[in-house]
Amino acid sequence: MRKLLVLFLLAVIAFSLYKPLSTIEFGADRMGSIENPTTVGAYYLSKTPSELSVANVITAIVVNYRGFDTLGEVSVLFLAATGLGSILYRRRKEGEHSISISKPSSQLLQAGSKLIYPAILVLGAYVFIHGHLTPGGGFQGGAIIATGILLMMMSYKDFHLNHTVLTWIESLAGITFATIGIAGLIVGKTFLENFMPIGTLNDLFSGGIIPIIYIAVGFKVAAELAGVLDTLLSIKEK
Amino acid sequence: MENIDFNQILSIAIYGSAVGLILIGLYAVLMKKHLTKIIIGLSIIDAGIHLLFIAIGYISNGTSPIFSEKGISLVSEGTKMVDPVPQALVLTAIVIGFGVTAVALSLVIRLYRHHQTARIDQIKTLKW
Amino acid sequence: MVVSPVHFIAVPLLAAFLMPILAKVNKNLLRIVPGIVLTYLGYVSVVLMNRVATEGTIIEVLAGWSAPWGINLVYTPFTGFLATLMIAMSFLIWLYSFKFKKVDDEPALKYFILQLMLTTGSVGLVLTGDIFNFFVFMEIIALSSYALTAFYRDRNGAEAAFKYLLIGAFASTLFLLAIVLLYSQVGTLNMAEISVRMHDVPTSMKVSILVLFLVGIGIEAEMFPLNGWAPDAYSQAPSPVGVAFAALVVKAGVYGLVRITYTLFGIEGSGIGPFLIIMGGITLVMAEITALKQTSLKRMLAYSSIGQMGFVLIAFGIGTHEAVFGAIFLMFNHAIIKGLLFMSGSYLVYNTPNKEIKYLSGYGMKMPVISLFFSLGALAIVGLPPFAGFWSKLYILLAAADGALYGLIALILVVSIIEIVYYFRVVGRLYFGKPAEGSIMRKPTVGGMIAMSILAIAILVVGFYPDIITGYIDAAASSILNTDEYIKNALGAVNELTPVENIIQ
Amino acid sequence: MILFTISIVVLAVILIGVAVYAVMQKDLLFAVIATGIMSLILSVLFFLMQAPDVALTEAAIGIALTTIIFVITIRNTSRREDEVPILKESDASEMDDKQKAKI
Amino acid sequence: MGGAILAYLAKRITPMLSSIVSFLAISSAAVVFFTMTSSTDVVTVSVRNFTLQFGLNAYSWVFAAMVMGISALVSLYNIAYMSGKDRLGYFNLNFTLAIMSMMGIVFANDWISFFIFWEIMTWSSFLIVVYNGIDEGKIGTKYMIFSAVGGYAMLMAIVITNSQIDSFLIADLINAYPTFGHGMQAMIGILFLIGFSVKAAVMPLHVWAPRAYSDSPMSFTAIFSGLLSKMGIFGMAIMFISVFSKASIGDTFIYSQVIAWLGGVTAVMATFYAVIQKDAKRLLAYSSIAQLGYIVTGLAIGTKLSVMSALFLAVIHALYKGILFMAVGAVERQAGSTNLEQLGALIRKMPWTFFSALIAAIALAGIPPLGGFVGKWMLYESMITSTNPSHLFLVILIFLSSTAAFLYVYRLLFGLFLGQEEPEWDHVKEAPAPMVIPMVLMALTLILLGYAPGLLFEPIANGMEFLGFENVGWQMSSLSNIWGDTVDMQYVWGSVVTLFVLGAIFITIKNRKSTRYVTTKDIHTSGEIPEAHENLTYAVDFYKPFERAIEPVMRKTMDFYYNHFGNGLESLFGFVRKIYTGNGQTYAMYVVIFLVILLLIGEQIFK
């Protein structure tokens, strides 16, 4: 009975979604011309190389045009980490240590992880440092680094993150982001506005504050995700 | 071969799979009793919407919105770049979705600790 | 550095990021920092409110890209009023919870961060002029609310938080879906720009988008069939968080509903007005009926809160200047009165099993001040003169009468009677009989007393002299109703996309 | 173009199939792994649709991190969806108290 | 006048920490009031887009004087009555607020301030009703529900009025009322009448009154029944005389008739209930309702004479019911009980109390020399001379009830003060001076008004002229009847007072004789010694035969229906709230169902 009802509801939703979607032609150009933009997308494409000198338009959007969103997004992750900590917090008694849930892993995995771990970290760093040039950026790089840390946590039972360091990284990165934003206000421009030389397109040092912010975001995301994983992994097994 | 409308097929495939993901996710949320399964359902819905958004930004034969060495010249050549805005937004949405999933799962762990079950119909001490 | 609306978001975020480090330095700093931040923001609000009253709407351009290209913050009299209200309430909540969890070290630190982020999210949501940014702030509110609801690590807290999360995830999903469809049609995310381009969107598409938005934001605004999460979350969250829900989260939800229906779609001529009236009416009736049967005080307050939101929806649905005035006034009143009720109520039921009302007999003698505050709140919220709640109710009724909606007036008044019954049951019980043996009264903290006193004084002052606030509310009501003005201000002169002259036909 | 179309269609079909499997599978571990595979396919689709940034994000977050936190959750709760609750609600509360006492 | 209002407003911030403060506040306000009545300026307070007006006119002066005079006396009584009870601050705050708000109602020139003070009066009196904490506050809740129904009906009428004429002024409504359509006239009229009827305890809306009156502290009940209920009368008079009479007669006639009959029925039923009560407080409570019934009838008939009689009765009723409640309060405080079957023979222990109660009782029963007689006389006369034949039946009802009133008045006096003396009550002493003085003063006022009713007719006549009657005649101390004869009160007074004094002496002596040597425990019935706990005084089953006679009428009270209605609603609500099942998935289902419904019908409702 319930199943029938749900299927009926789903059918109606499918139909109602189909109707509007059928009017949106797949692959059609809705942006308008770049020379005379009628949508924000086209405008961003037309302005990014000249005004910001950033090769990756998406980075430009994420960090600059819609940098405010990213600030919020970073806050969401920060909140998730904080909330997770508060939800899963348990008072520890004397002599009780958090135990990683993973069973001792094989020698092969341990050796492999040790080998790969630095490589992953470097890859992550590369991804967010070159965020304004190539695909990728702070979020992707941060996530990759977190994955590397995860690998280590899974392979080595006694691999522990230093919480103080994590907190410092996380906070400092967040503060950097916010401070750069406020610095824009201080120098007489608007919040998060670029106040540094933009350099030339496709240069590593181009795009003004964009790479700096993205690197801060990278560190922050990495620290937060690692924190989340650490909290989850250190749950005492039932 | 010429009279096959690729766009038609593509639109059915992409929109269809996006809507399909949304519906499958919804089904899981509404019918499955296990909390973890419900959250899987939620993340499937999210995935469907992300796919839909990217599909809406896509332009046939477009390129990714990254300027290569040739730089601005690409624009004038007539090759189009796909709309970058949906991509930026989906990027944000994915990260936010991850945050929500993490919090949700931590709640599942907590609920399991308290109730010794993860079935949603067993967890209703608060009602009326 | 000139005071500007972006301080509302940047400063608390900076503080929130700073707080984990500060906690390593000194634990007490963490309790103080939110107070300092909120005091500063209070100062900012005062300055900006004065500026907006003299110079009109303030537009804050972010990242150097003016609308519609970048995100901007729009500080109209309406959004400014709400932001000021939220900051003030957050400050009081901070005072109230200053000693919160004194013994418990680590999560207490997180509590202050979460609470600060909740404030940031709500204020940001109100101020932003961009629909996707709106979504991001909605998520900030949601995540901090989930974490705060489950803050007491007991089974019920987690259960309430999970329900909230499940429904809240629906809200954000539907909202995102609506943004997807909207973007495909108008190609922009700025709300003013969307409003301009909305005329070209085909009707069926428009309706689909509207429905998705309505359901998504209706969940946050506690519209009837969508509000299953609300009573659980209200009643299981720590009491300062309950206050925050009533004063910030719901207000943000209602703001969103209003912004979307009024500015994006336009309320005149569409069926949105009657729809809001009907949904508000159903919400009101259902919530009050359920509240009547509650045995737990906090749950009762929660349902009552939902009912008040239904009332606000009705008023916004009527849509005349007078009605919107009443609605905003009611939002203000609801924030301060429900704040007082939650604060004093949670002291009353602090040690009673299950927070049940029936154990409250005779508390009026043992906790005279707290009981007095609670009674004051109860009198005010049911709209008895001369307290604050009366004026808002009066204005909404006047607006309904002007629209010849006599049935609606009767409905509102009948529901008010139900409201009176359950509130006065509690008040009667407070002043009756002897308290049960061994019931331990919890002594309120100094900060809590100050916060409650301020709220009580506010209720009395607004009740006796409503003109202290009506000027601001009038301006707010005009600003929400005047969509053209909003568009003109938000898009400004430097609009290459749609020249301003074309917007104002 | 043909290749592009075919690959997208094939991927879309697999995508749906994997999603259905994820929902229907009673063993949650498999379901979660299916979700991971779904993310992988999604990531490829994003890449094909000229969204490398999103693809990278989906790969890093969707495939690795989300899957991992799901796995951790399953480790901490129950693995099978159709598990019969061992305890009734009243017992659960007692159990809860005992647990609290223990900790 | 502004000074007076300021004085009342200033009182609010006075911390009412003792009864004395409240007495001082009220009496000083009274002094201010009586010395400053000559000025007639209007105080306006503006709130956003409308102004609140306060001012005094000839009509409201009557009520203002009544409120101020009586409440000043009662607050003096209050000092002694409440001494030794806890939470005095709480009580006195509300006590003062209630009195202040009554003044506010009387002064109000517009409906908003009228309503504001009306509601303040309601909730402050509610807080006093729950003060004693009897019956888990259920009575208080019931009172509040009915008051809310009334208050909100009034509020609805007010806002509708405003939507029609864009003004809140009472005067504007009076002028504009005839221009409304029939439906509008009916709606506004009925809503206002419901609002006022609740406070005036007219029949179907009276169920809150008996318990609320009897359960609150007596010093407040004196105000509650004497003055608070008169606010309903105050409003009703405005409606009937000023508002309705100017409208086309066809419609309003019906309301007036309905209300008149309701008033009559109220009077009869409440009198019957009063007769069978065993508790003095309860008895007086029902009696109040009955008396209010007369007044309402008088107003509703709407002729010059009947309105005059109603207003006259209203003032007199405030006086004598105030005395009676205070007397019962004094007994309660001194003897610790108000049960008519247990108490007795307090006459020698509390002579002053008895004296005032006796005067009040005579006035209540309408026995000639006192004010009650004058009022009732005029009421009968107005009904008999009325052009409407149905009033002849009405007069029978009223007559029936006032005859029955003798019964309960006698029972009250007998049960409390006369009858057999019992050792149990030997310790009872006369009440302290602050309690006795107000009672005696008010009793003397009653006598004075009986002697010279014209003292009261003058302001009432002025007030009625203000309301819209023309040439309201009155004489200082005589009444004229339909046949043109005049009855000079001096002669009536002279002749009756002799009889009365003789009778009083006779009764006293008789009672002394019969009670001197016998106590309850000494009664022997047929040689059997009754059980010790069996109370066999006359006061038990006093009106048993009468009770039996009226039993069929009483069996199902209105209360019964209301309770059933309430219970039914509650169980319906209990069913409805099952929607919140507690299952998160179900909530999610609601969301999806709602979404689907909107998607399906969206095109129709949103254009």
C-alpha cells in the first residue's frame, strides 16, 4: 500500500520534472555571446582573462566573483567538523584511549601507504596551488590530502594526528581567508576584492589574491576533512 | 546515420539519468527503514541534481572553461566554452553535501548507540 | 574602515575561525568573544539603521563586482530591521547562556562557535541579494541547528536532530533543484535581476520553480505539513537554542518565503496570497490544536511557535501595507516574547521529569520572578493588551477586516481562544497549590536574569508605547512591498544587462 | 560525436543500474560501495561534459571520503539493512542507561 | 481630568507591596476624581496611525463615580481582609489593576482603548480568581475562556467597524451605524452584544460566573460582582440606547427583545439556583447573576423608564452586593466557613456586619423603603406600560424571580446570622474596623438612596440625555406611576421604617428566645440520640420542597453542555495531533505528498 503510494508520488514527480525539462534543450547555448553578455556565465568568460588574469574561469568564479559563497562553503565544512566533534564527543575516563577501528593491516598495505603518502600530499598541494591555472583547486586538493591522511590512519593503528596542529592550521587558514577579505575593505575597495597585481595569464603568480585564498582554502579543507575523519575513526568500537 | 538526432538521445540519457537518480533516491528515503540507507538515498538525490545542473550548463561541442596558452584567442575562434557558473555552483554544492552527510552519519552512530537499532520506525520516542 | 553590512558576516566568521585557537590560550576567552563580537555588531546595526533611515537602501558590493555580476548584500529597512533584531536576540541569548555548561569543557567551546555561526547564517541569509548565496547561508543555519539540537548527547536530542536533518535535507535539495531550473531560464542568480527577467519565463516553468521554492523554504518557515521536525527540535535542543530557533531560524525562513514570493514572483495577481493565507490558517489551527494537548511545556511552546508562524504567513498572504506591517511587528514580538517564554520556561521545568507541566504546581511561590516573567510572556503572546503582542494582532486583524475577510478574523480569534486556554492553564497552575516535595529549584544565572529582564522590559515598553518601533516597521513594510524600488536599488546604475529605465515601467 | 553519445548513454545506463543496486542491496557495505561506483561514473560524466573541476571534486570527495565515512558508520552500526532489532524499545532505554553507567 | 488618568497610570508602576499602598492609591485616585470632575477636557494618546481618546461625559460619570466610590471603600476593607495571607503583592497588583482598568473603560472614548482596558480587566481578574487555587485553576480557565470569547467577539466587531468607517471613536460608530447595510448592522451588533453579555453573565454565557465569584477572595468579589460585571452593562447601554435606537427599528428590535428575554430567563434561573445553594458565597454569586438579569432586561426594553430603572438598579446592586460579599467575607474570615448549614447565630457576635447585611438584603429583595424597591418598581412599571405585549409575559418572569429572591435572602440571613447558636462558633468576634466601616458606610448610602433616590436620578438622567434620550424627568424623592399618581418616598419611608423597626426587634427577640438554651447536640428525635456528626439544624435542607419542585428544570445545566462540548473538542484535538507520528520518514512523506499536490494543482492556483 505504502509502496504503491510512493510509486504514484514518484511517477507524478517524474512527470512534473519531465515537463519543464523538456523545454530546456540539451546542449543549447543559453549564455549569449561573450562579446555582449546577457548571462552571468558569458560575462565571467569575457571578463576573467582581462580583469583577473586567471586561466581557470571556475576558480575565478569560486574565489572571486562568488568568493562570498566560498567563504560560506568553508564555514559549512568548519561547522560540519565542529558539529561532528560535538555530536560524537564522549568524556574519556582515565586510562581509556581511543582505538582505531581498523584491524591491523597487512604489511603490503602498510609499506604501500608509506610510499604513496608523500606522493598524495604533493599531488594535493599541486592541485590547489595550481588551482587558478588547471582544473582543481583548494577543495579538490584539500580532499586529496585528506585522503592521503586517511590512508595512513587506516594502515597504521597508531598514526595519530596532532589535534593542536590541526586546529592551528584550520584556524589560521580560515583567518587568512577572512582577513584578505577585510583587507580589501581596509585598502578602500570592497570585501574580497582583489587588491594585488594580477600578473599575466597562465603564470603561476597571477590572479592577485586568488591563489592565496585558494591555498588557504586548501589547507583549511584538508585540516577539516582530516579532523572529521579522525573524529569518526576514533569512535570506540561497540 | 545522419538522421539520428544525437542531441535527442543525449538529452534523454542525461536528463533521464538525472531524474532517475532523484527518483531512486527519493524512493530510498521514503521506503527504506535503515537510517544509513536513507542517507544513501539523500546523497543519490544530491548526485542527480548535480548531474542535472552540469547538464544544463553544457553546450554542444563546448570546451571546458579554462583558458589555455592560446588564451583569449579561443573565444573569438567560434569554439564555445561551456557555462562555468553551474560548475562553480555544483562544486560548492558537493562540498556542502559532504558536510551534511558527515553530520547525518554521526547522528546515525549516536542513534544506534542509544537505541541499539538503526531502523527509523523504531526510533520515535518523540511524538504528538 | 567604514561600517558596512559585510561586517555582519565577516566579523563573526573571523571570530569563529579564531575561537579554536583562543580556546587553546584561555578557555574563558571563548565565552567572552561572542559577546564582544555581538556588541560590535549591535553598534554596526545602530549605525546602519540610522543611515538607512536617512539615505535609503545600502548596497554592499562584494569582491568588486556590482550586481548582477557579483554577490551583493542589500540592506533595506526590512532586512536591516530583521538583522538588528537577530543581533539583539543573539546578544541576549549569549548573556543567557554565558555560564552554559560551565563544568563540561570541550563541547561547551563548540557550543559558542555553533551559536555564533547560527547568528551569522541567519543574518547573512537576510542580507544577501543572491539566490545561491541564500542557499549557502541556509545550509550554514541548518548545519549549526542540527549540531545544536543534538547538543545534549541523549537519545532524544539525537532523534530530534535526525528528523530535523532528514526534513532539512529535503528543504535544501528542493531549493537547489529550484535554483537549477531557475538558472536555466534566467541565466543569473541575482534576485533583483531574476525578478526583472521573471516576466519572460513561461508560466508552467514558473509554477514548477515556485512550487519547489515554496516547499523548500516552507520547511524552514514551518508551514503545516512540512513542520514535523519543528516541535522535536525545539523541545530537545538546549533552551538557549530553542530561543535561537524562535528568534533567528524561523525568522530567516519566513524572510526567505517573503523575499521569494514578494520579490521574485510578485504577490499581486498571482495565487500566492490566498495560498499563503490558506496554508497559514491550516498551520495555525493544527499547531494550536496540538499545543493544547501537550503535556510537556517545551513542546507546547514549540507548537505555539509554529502557530505564530502560521499567523505571520496569513498576514503576509493578505499582502496590504497594513497586513505586512502587522506581520513584521508580529515577527518582532514573537522573537522577544517567545524568547522570554523559552528562557523562563526552561528554568521552570529544569528539574521536572520530562519537562511536564503537571509538576509545576505552586512554582509561582517558589520562583516568583521567573514565574512572573513566564506569566508576562503568556499574557503577551496571546495578544492581551497592554503588552506587545496585542498591537501586532490588532493590526493584522484590521488588515483582514479591510480585506473583508471576516471568516479569517473569526478563525484567528477562535484559535486565540485555544491559545489562551493552554497558556492560562499553565499560568493558573503556577499560582496554585503546593509544589511537590523535593522539587529542586534551579537558581537562574545573573546573565539569564539580565537577559530575561531586558526582554520583559521590551515587552512592556513596546506594549505601552508601540510608536517606539512602528516607524522602523513601517519603513520595513514599505520596502518589502515595493519591488521596483528593491530592483532599482539592488541593480544600481551600472547595469549593462538591463538598463534601469526599462525595469521601472 | 557518436563515441561521445554512446559513452554517455552507456554510462547513464550503468549509473541508473548502480543506483538501483545501491538502494536494493540489503547488505549495506555493498550498497555503499555501489554508491562509490556511482560517484565514479558521475565523475566521468562530469569530465565528459567539460567540467573537469567538478569531476575532480566528485572524485576526491564523492568516491573517497563519502564512501569512507559511510563505511565507518556501518562498522559502528549494523551491516545488514533487514536486521531485526535485538531489543525492544523499553529494553533499549535500559541498555542505554547501563551504557551510560559504564562510560 | 487628565490628572486623574495620570494618577491611574502612575499607579501601575507603584510596587504594590501591601494592601495599604493599593488602598492609598485607589482612594487618592478617588479623591482626585471627585474633586476634578468639573473639567471635561479630552486626553489623546496617539499610536501610529490612530489616536486613543480619553474623556468623561455625563453618562460615564455615573459609572466612574460608582467605581471610584465603591472600590475606595472596598480597598479599605481589603486591608483587613487580606492581612495575613501570602502573596499580597501579587494580589494587590492585580486588584489595583482591575480597578484602574475599569476606570479606563469608563473614560475611553474610542473602542481600542476600551478594548485594551477591557482585556486588562479580564486578565487581572483572572489572576485573582486563580489566587485561591481552588480546583486546579479550572474555574479560572473557564472564566478566561468565556471572557476571551466575549472580548474577541468585541475585538472582531471593533475591527470590522474600523474597516467600515475608518475610525475607532465610539461617537463615530453611533453616527455611522444607521448607514450600514443590514448584514453589517447585524454582525456588528451581535458581536458587540456577545462581548458585553459575557461580562454581564447573561444566560447562555453565564456559566463561568458562579464559581469565579465564589472562589476569588471576597474583597475582590465585592468588586467583581458589583462593578466588573457592570462594565458589561455600561457597554450594553451604549449599544442599546445610542447605537441601535438610531438604526432602522426593524432589525434592532429583535436583538433587544432577545436580550430582554434572555435577561428575564437569567434572572429566574439564577434565582432558583441561588435558592438551593448551601454556601453563602455561591448563593450570592447566583444572586448577582439574577440581579444582572433584571438590569439587562431593563436596558433591553429600552424605554426611558426602564433604562432609568436599569441604571439605577446597577448602582444600587453594586452597593448592596458589595456589602453582602463583604459581610460574607467578614464571616469567612472570622468564622472560617461560609456554609449555611453549619454557621448560625452570628448576630450577636457580629452585630455591625449583620446590620449592614440586613440593609443590603432588604434592598436586594426590593422591600419598599430602600433603593431596591425604587428600581424594581420602575422596572415593573416600564414593562407594564410597554407597547409590546410580550413584555407582559416578561414581567411575570421578573416578578417570579424577585419573589423567589426573598427565599434566598432570608436563607442567607438566617443561615449566617440567625438560627441556633452553636458552641463551635463561640470564638467568633466582630470583624476589625477597616472591614466594618466600609460596610456600614455603604449601608448608610443605601438608606439614603432609598430615602432620596433623586440623588442618583440626577446623574443618571444626565447620562441618559447624553446617550440620546430627551427630557428625562426625575424627582428628588418621589415616583410617579402610570396612573399619574405620585408616590412620595418620604411617606413610604416613614411608614415602612416603623414597621421595619418593629419587625426587626420582633425577629431578634424571637430568635433569642428560641436559641438561648438549646444547641444542636441537644435535639432529641423520637427518643433517639442523633449521631454526633449529623447536623440537624433548620439550616439543613432549608428549602427541600422547593428544591424538589424545581428539580426537573435544574437537572441539566448549561455547564453540562459546555463540558461535553469541551470534552468532545479535546478528544478531537487529541485525534488530530496523531498526525505528528514521531516517525521522521512519515514527515518526509508529508513533504513529498505536499510537493506532489502542489505540482499537480499548481497551474490552477498560481497564475
